[in-house]
Amino acid sequence: LQQDGLGPLGQSYVSGGLEGEPMLETFSFDAGLRVAPSENFSFGVLGTNLSNPGHGLQPTTAGGGLGIGTRDFFVEADVIADFTTWQKTTTRAMGGAEFLAGGNFPLRLGYRYDGGAASHAISGGLGYIDPAFSVELGARRSVAGDDHTVIVFTIQYFVESSGMTRAPTAAF
């Protein structure tokens, strides 16, 4: 595959990036804490790119969320403050619900408001989850603001289920 010229599918209009300069050459770190006072309730706080790289490709954010539910049904809400993507601090608020049908089939619905982009979006997803692997498909579509659609397909294999790793123990 070749950028800025002819590729295997003909003329390529993909950017080659910044010639001679890496797009990102910054170290950063994230931190988070999740507290689950009961089996049916949890809340958390997080910060991303806490070294403040100073650009929108690695935005410095802080936020929190809470979730409540059972093994088969869960509702959660999150709020994030973005300090660096836009000229001023903006807010992203999200909410979603998941129903686990038959113990293996997650069905998801969600909503997202992005104050920086002034957009509203809805999302949905479905999948199959097994102790050894999962296959999931999700989509998000804007309903206000700039038009965009995001489609995500994931396949996961859980190494712990294969027996290749030792089972966790309470002893150190």
C-alpha cells in the first residue's frame, strides 16, 4: 500500500502525514478509579493524557460516570470535560443501556452529546459473548451537528479461558 501516489487500487488520496515529522512523539499517561460498593452499583473517575500534551490528538480530559443494574440489564451515564481539543473547555455527556439476552447476546442503545462539536448522536450494538471469545458490532450516527457515522466490529479472544495462563489466586 502506498500513500501520495499510485497504490494497488489506483490513485491514492490518503495523506502521507507531515513529511519528515512524526504525528505524535509525546509520552502521556491516564489514571482512573472504579468503586463498586455493591454488585449492582459502581462509579468511577478518570483522567486521560494527564501530562497535558497540548493538542487535540491527545486531549487532556477528566470525567466520571456511574452505572446501575443486574447481571442481565445495565444502565450507565458518563460526563467528560475536554480541556484541550477546542479553544475552551467542553463537555461530552453519554448514556447507555445494555440488555444481555440469553446470557450471551448483548443488545445496546446509547446517546452522546458532544459540546465541542455541538453534536448529538445515537448508537446501538449487538453481539455474542462467550467465556472464550466475543464478536460484537456497534454503530453511532449523528442526529444533530455534522453528519457522521461510526461502525465498529470487534472480535476478542480471552487468553485466560484457554488455559495458557495460570488462574488468579488470592495468595501472592
